[in-house]
Amino acid sequence: MGRIATGFLWIFGRQYNDATFGCATFCRVVYSRADKGNAVVIMDKQEYEAKVLEMINSGPYEECKYKNGKPKDPLNSLIEEANSARQKVAHLMASLYCLPKIHKNPVAMRPISSNICTPTEKMAAWLVGEMRRYPVTHGKSVRNSIELAEKLKNLEIRRGEILVSFDVTALFPNVPVSDALRSLRRHLERCRVPPNHIEAYLTVAEVCMDQNYFMFRGKFYKQTFGLSMGSKLSPLLADVFMSDFEEELQKEKIFPRIWRRYVDDIFAVVKERYLTQILQLLNTRHSSIKFTIEKETNGTLPFLDLMITRKDDNTLKFGIYRKPTSTDRYITSDSNHFGTQQQAAFHSMAHRLFNIPMEKEEFITERKKIHEAARSMNVLFAMFTKPLPTITIIIHHRSIDSSRKPPPAQCDIILTIHPTAANVCVAAFASCQFTRSTYHHHHGTRRPVVFGRRVVTAFLHVYR
């Protein structure tokens, strides 16, 4: 008997804080991360396989067989086809794995076809690199929640308008490959790419999308419709397809005044009396693309990692939103990861904290959550913030077990500094009795400093 996991676990559809199992259980369960939220999912092996096979049998997939009904391995034919476009290819078949959607009821499975080391992996990566020269600009997409908040911070909601979010149901598997390739052609023509280059790009894209094969439990399958989730090329094709989709929708009179899309999630401001007509318009525009809708509740609407709230003056304020399945678990201090890797999640949260235009109350609330998360992971983390005229220094020390050796005289503290606080860093360091208080704007610098009697090394990182 041994403890196999700690923290939040979802076991056979139920949530536990800890779980202890006998050795006989290990061979009968499947361990997976959840589709949303940093949680571990432990499912009965038979239940997992039954759900995956149910998804395969009911979806746009078919088992590869010869005419006599025997199982067929398509790997050799795939390699021959890929060799016509590229001489050197890998000799492995894509494998399928699924992520349980524990935030859905009933629990569904998100299929991921891993294209690592497949015959078309490098071709798809090359084409994605080429397409960076021709960014998609004719749609309504945003790169992240920071860009979204920046576009919405001065927005004023008019009378009769409400906040809604639309979600495309299973976007990648429902985007027709032929339509996506036509959208890619129009995009390249709009960017004035030479015709011979367009044909070359489309040939590579067609080969990559046609090889939608994967293996599950020793059998080979082919995805017969839609983009493969797991291919590096699928996000690009889905984006150009949705950009064309939005461009056509903008010709309609009832198209929402505000429409911002992140992949398959759309934030919109619509007139409430037209809401039913807009949803009907979206769901009838394309036979395979269907939308669901969520309306604001008491003036608030969660979207991506933002909680968007309508204020009394009809402007918007922003907070940080975490799904109910979020566990706030990150890399702990006792792992074998480098210190920079342990700090990465907290630096990302600090970057979001300083760049989302939040009010003082939401800012302090989120700062406390970052503080608590770092403390629960025993991660050494320091963050300089300037929500007020004075700088606040937050430092989380690793807990020391008395049975272990005493801590060394020197250690690393990573200080995350917002640019607005950079000008007053020297004064703050002096008040902390730093022996040297220099910093570098671009790459940071290491200098010995003193907290009380402990000599530490401060790595100063300035967000730009």
C-alpha cells in the first residue's frame, strides 16, 4: 500500500484530496491530466477504453482494413506519399490519447493525435514557420487575454446591450479540410504571395492534412473529417477558416458591435432583442460549425481567464477567473526542475497581474492568490509590485525540515520587477540592507545582497 498522489484528484468521476490504493489497482487504472485545470484524473482502464472507443465509433473515424476485412497498417503507404514531398521522414505512426473533460457533465473525452515523429511532423512545422511571414489580420482574433483586456478597457456598453460569449463546439474536428485549404489560398493571395509559392504551400498542407492516421490499442484508424487535433498545422488552418467565417458574418446587419475571438471562444456585446436571431444565424451559416452561448449573470461574464464585470457607469472592469476544476498546483520546490522552471508559472501570473487593467481591489485579491500558491508549493518567490506609491516586497521561503541539513549561507531569490517599479528599486534595495543594489533592464544581473545575517544572491528580472 502506498500513496500514489496528493492534491486534487478526480477518481472515477469523484473528487478526492488524497487517494491510497493497493498494488492490484495500478494495472486496472489509467492516469491522465485533466483537459482543463491542473488536476490528475484516475480512471478505470475499461471505462477509459470504452469512452475512447465510443468517441471513435461515433465520430468521423474509421478503422483501417483491407478489402477482406483484415486490419491494415497504412504506415508504409504514408511514408511513400510523404517521400514525394520530402526525402527524409520519420518512421512512426501518430498515437491517440484523450484528455477527460472533467469540467463537463457528463465527462467527455478530448482526442489528441500526437504527431511527434510522424512522417509529416517536420513538414507541418516548416509550413507554420513560413506562414509567420503572412500573419492573419482580416479576422477578429486576439492573441491572449491581455490583448483582449486592452481592446475592451475603454468600451462603454450601450442601452439594451448585454455581454455574451459564444463557443464553437469541437472546432478542429468540425472544420472541413477542403474549406480550410480554400481559406488558406485566399489568405495567401490577399498577402500577394507568388502563385508558385502558393501551390507549394497548399501541396504541403494537403499532404499533412490527408495523413490523419493514428493508432489506439494496436489498431489503426483514420480521421475522415475535420482537422487533426495534435497537428502543428491545425491551429493555423482553423484560424484562417474562422477569419473568413467572420468576414462573411460582418456583412449581416445584426452582426454584434463587439466581437473578439480567441481560437474557438468569442466575446461579444450584442443587443439583447437580437440574441436569438444572432445565434440562429451563427448555427445556420455552416453545416458543421455549431455555437453554444453563455450570457452575463448579474453583470459578470467569465471569459478565458478573465472575469469581466459591467460597472454602474456601463464600463467594464476585469478580474482573474479560475475554473472550478483549477487546483492551483505548480512545480514544487522539492522537484528536480531548475529554479527558473519552478519560477516560470509565478512569473507568468505576475506578468498577467501587471498587464491586465484591474482595479485596486481585484489587483490585491489576485496578488494574495499568487502569494498563497507560492507558499503552498514551498517555492522561493519574490515579487516587487507598485499598486500604491510604495513598493511591496513579497518573499516566499522554502520550508525547512528540522531533520535535514541546515540551509546554505547563499541561495537564489528571483525578484520579479514591474517596469513602473524599476526607478525606485535602488531605494528599496537600500532599505533591505543590500550590499549592492544594481540592476540591468535587459538581462538582469547577479549581485550579493544581505537580508539580516543571511547572504543571498538576487536575480533581478524586469518585465518590459
